[in-house]
Amino acid sequence: MKLFWKLFCSMVSVTVLACSLTGFWLIDGQFRAALNQEVEELYKEDYMLRYVLSLEAEGRPLSGREELSRLAKGMPPTTYFQLSDGAGERLGGSSSDRLFWDASSPAGWLADNQRGWRLERVGEDTFALHGASALTLLKETVWLETCRDVTYLFAQRSAQYRSFVGVMLALIAGTAALSLLVAHLVLRPLTRLSDATRRMAEGGLDQRVPVTSGDELGRLSADFNAMADRIEEQVRALTDAARREKDFTGSFAHEIKTPLTSIIGYADLLLSRPAEPERVRESAGYIFQEGRRLEALSRKLMDLIVLDRQDFPLRPTAMRAFLERTGNALRPALEQAGIRLDIQAEEAPIPLEPDLMETVCLNLLDNARKATPSGGRIALTGQTEGNGYLIQVTDTGKGIPPEELGRITEPFYMVDKSRARAQGGAGLGLALCRRIVEVHGGTMEFESAPDRGATVRIHLTGGTEV
């Protein structure tokens, strides 16, 4: 059975039971109180009759039962009474004795010198209070019996019972209707909770329920909302962690290509010009340097992307040497593509994380290489800018349509998807560059037009040394 019907049936049953017991108790109590009142009146009549009979007997001594009978008949007929002997034989009484036709003799239920009463049915629908007390007359014990018609009490009680049954039927109908409404209102928060829980189980983690009261159901709703907030927060955190891991995998796969390009380019120089010792030392140095940078880069990309670290230590870096070393790392690949690289940089000590900022510069140079045809030119320049420094990469390639400039730093967004896929791109380079520049407290801006090349500017504010 559903909780709704359990609550409904419980409310109706408790109300009906309580009202029924109360009603029957009240009716029965009223009946007993009226009956006790009649008993008191019966005793009063008995006392009055005993007193009158005693006075008559003192004023006129009785010589036999006939005089006793005449005495009883001469009593004023104010009530129903009779005198009887111990055998139950009637000695006399009031003119109307109909209540005594079916009454039992008091000798059978009262001992000598006692007084008492019984409720007896003396007709099909007639009830009477039969009282009796012992008297000593003519040197023998006689019984003074009195009766009071109490049929009206039973008639009243029956009428009250019939009225009460009608009232109870109306009360049951009203209670049932009210119970339906109350059960619906009480269980509505639980229904909302059930619906929200089911939708959450289907994946709708944004489900919340209104808190409309301060009772237990209201607190349950508030606890559900708090739980849903916590679950949504944890799922979002897990989703973000999974996304960062995916970004790291894609970014690392992307970034590893740049140092590998340099390593492969200088290795090719070693193979093609083995007789030039100076060239051999320079190429071996770049290969070693790029290998070490690749080793450090994997750890720092992990911190940046997966752990979302923002507090990388920055140290003063000589910008001229830094930009020349960065540009020269890609020079062999650019020469093989027939692209000229120009490097011009002003000297300035700027706080950087060299490995990460070198990743940014190599990304920009590599993107410029992919967009620039053979015979083109790429310029890498650096100059002081107030208290900071401006790094600029300019190419003479295909350029970027104006409508694409605002989206090129979005993860996985690629302007020329066919060319990017052909060259192994994943659309993560510029998104990673933007994050690294933000770690340095800088900004990136892009300027380009189709077939007129592109310019990328990195504005570094100087950062904070650690």
C-alpha cells in the first residue's frame, strides 16, 4: 500500500475511532446520570411513603391485613407503590399497579431490613426502576415497593444513538475529504523529492526542490538540495579533472612535436655535415637542450593542466638570449621549408618560467611555419614596453579571417582544419599558450587579414620574481 493511502486510512480510522468512543461515552454517561437521578427520586418517594405509613400506623393501630390493605388504598396516589408480604402476595397499593405486573418479588433479591432497587423490563417496550425496602407492620416484615417509569430514558438514548450514527457518517465523509487534502499536502514534498531523485538518477544533476516549511519534510528537502549541490560539485570536479587530463594528453602530444622538430632538424644537420666540428657541437648542444626541455616540459604541463597550478616560480631571464635560443631551435625546420627567420630582440631581464614561455614562443613560430609558404618570412622580435616586455611573432602566411580571431584560443578550435589535421594539429596550441601567458600575468592579442599574414603580440607586465 502506498504511503498516501496509509496516511489517509490512518487519519480516517483514528478520527472515527476517537469520535465514536467519545460519542458513546458521552451518551452512556448522560444516560447513567439521568438514571441515577431517577434512583434518587425513587429513594425520596420510598422515604416519604415509609414516613406516611409510619404516622398512619401510630395514629390507628392495625388489627389485621385487611386494615393494612385499606390503609394502603387510602394513601394519596402520588406514585406507584404497593405493599407485599414475604411470599410476594400483594397487600395493597396505588390504584395503578401496571408497573408491578411483571416485576419480581423483592424477597428474592433483597435480604431483610434492606433497601435497594432494580432496573426491570416490565413490558415489551417498558422499563421501570423497581425499589423496595422492608417494614415491620402487624409484627411481620412487609415490603414497601415503589416503581418509576424510565422508558423515556431508553427512548432518549436510542434517539441519541441514531442521531450520533448520522453525525458519524457525515463526519466520516468530511474526515475522508479532509484527509485526502491533508495527505496530498503533507506528501507533496515527498513526491517532489521522489521526482527530483528519479531525474537525478537519469542524469539531471541540476534538480532541486523548493523548501516550503521548517518541519522535518522541509529539512529533508533542504538536505536533499545540499546533497544535490555536493554531488553536482563533485561530478563537475571529476568532469573538469577528466577534461584536464584529456587536455594534458592532447597538449603534451602537441607540444612534444616542437622539440622533436628541433631535435630532428639538428640531427639531420649532423648527418648531412659531419665534417664541420663547430656545426656538430652546436647541433648536439641544441639536441641536448631540447631533450632536457622536453623532460622538464612534461612535468610542468602536468602541473599546469592537470593540477591547475598557477604559482610557477618566475626568475629573471635575459630576453635577447632567450628569444635567440628559442628561434634558433626551429631554424633547421624553417630552412628546410624555405622560410627565412629574422630575430631582433632588446635586452631586458624579465621574470619568466623559461620552459613554459619557450613553449609559447615555439608554438607561435611553429604555427607561423605551417601558415607560411616556401619563400616566406617569419620575424621574432622583442622590445621593452614600459615596465614590461613585448614579444611579437609576424609571418607572411595565409592569415586568419577576422571572424575567426576571437575563437582561435579556444581549446580544439582550428581555423584551417584540413591543413591542421594534415600536419598533426589538435587545436590545443594557442589555448595552452593563452593559459601560460596568463600565469605570467600577461595578455595575447592577434592581428591578421586573409593573405596578408598574421601578427601575435605577447604583452608581459614583468611579473613577480620568486
